[in-house]
Amino acid sequence: MDQNGTIVFRGNLESDDDLAAAAHIAMACPSYRTDEDDEDYLERATSCFNCRYRRWLSSGFLCMKGFPTAPSIQPTERN
């Protein structure tokens, strides 16, 4: 998460776990749209890496539609 509370995906194309996570998130995303073919990173795959709404950063990318949302953190009760 960056300083504005935006979730930044820091995965990479070399990691099977990161590829699986990006595919899982994209399949659940109501805003997912495939980007133009010349910006496809994984040929014909439904993945955040191929989404029209991802914006690359030096450390990964972020979703311009704000998905997934960060879970709210609830304070724990102390006894």
C-alpha cells in the first residue's frame, strides 16, 4: 500500500505465485478490461498484468479502479 492507501501490486512476471495472484484478482474484478494487444504482457490471459486500468510504477503497478480494496483493520480488544 502506498502513502495514499492505494494498493500497489509488487509482483513480477518471473514468479508463478505472483502470476496466479494477478489472475485470481483479475477474474474477481468487476472493472477488469483487457488492454490493447500491444500492451499485453501475458498473451491472451486474464490477469492484472494485462488490464487496461493498471498503471506501471517503478516498484510494480497499481489499479486505477481501486480493486481490490484494502481490508479495514479493526482494533483488537485488550483484556
